[in-house]
Amino acid sequence: MSMSRRTRQGIRLGALLLLSCVTGLAVASWVEHKRNLDEEYSVYSAYLSEELLNNAHDWSVNGPVQVVVEDTTEVDGHLKFRLLYLLDNRVRFDELHDSTRVSFMVRNLFRTRILPEFVLPRLATAVLVSQSDIEANSYGSPEFQKKYPRNMGFITLSSISFNPSRTQAVFYIGHFCGLCGGGGYVLMEKVNGKWKFRDMHSTWIS
């Protein structure tokens, strides 16, 4: 049974509206990315330097370490459906501005490339790897350890969201280190020109 003309028009209109929404979200995400590009790696670097490198008890302090980072953004991989993070209450902090949360939703609808722009403490080097490279080397396997001999696991990062004045930032980080690991949303604030860790809501730990 063939569709009526009105049904075909409705389907075309629905497809056009869907395409327009996706295009609009993609443009909004790109605009947010460009607006905040000069601050994103300052936030990443501040967190990795202050929290991860200094506080992880099993990170070496006597020699160089490799901070292995997946080269595309990723929000909590433990959520079965990617868009569920939009409803995740753990991204809600008491101090979080509504604009920062909206920015987080927009920025993380699409995966983006992470650049080698990290500034880390002496003896620490960021190494960007693809998801396929991690999977091909079976993280934790002798092959992975041989390729990244000074690694302390690997990290996934989401895109970073900001409030309009860029004094508040939120992102997701996952840290995989063999038999241990964890992930969660991180709140950062800019104080006297420097980004400082403020709070974290964990989403998983092992």
C-alpha cells in the first residue's frame, strides 16, 4: 500500500527538521570549541598536574612517566547509551552555573580530537593514542607495556565546558590502570588567573 502525499510530506518535513537540529547542535558545539580553545588545555593541564600526578600513590616520582591519553574526547564509557550522560545527576555540582551545564551538553554531543597541547610537570610526558591502538595492544598486555614502558594506565577525557566568563569549567575523566581505575566529572574554578580543582563526582571505581 503506497503512502499518501501528506504522509510523504510529513516524513520529508520530519527529516528536514531532524537534519536542521543536528546541524544546529554541531555548529553550536564548534562555536563553543573555538570560543574556549585557548583555555581547554590550561584546565586539562592544571588538573593532571595538581590532582593526578601529585596524588596518585603509585605514580613514580623518581623517573619519567608517560601520561597516555586517548586522542578523541569521550564521556563516561560505562553509560550504555551515549546520550544518557545528559541526564546524569552526577554532573550537577552545587556551585555549577546553568550556562556551564548547557555548555557541557553542547560540547559533548560529538567527539572531537584532542591535541598535544598539555603542559605537565617535569618528567611527565603526554602521549596521545587512538582507541584502536589501545584495543589492538590489549591494554595491560606485554605489548602495551612494551610500547608505553613508563605508562601509568591510560586516560580518557571529555570536552571541557565553561561559563561565559570562563571562570568555571567541567569535564569528565576516566583513568584505567589495570586492576584499578575510576572515572567522574570534575569541577574546576579559575582563581587569581590559575585553574584549581574544586570538586569531583565519581561515576565508577574499581
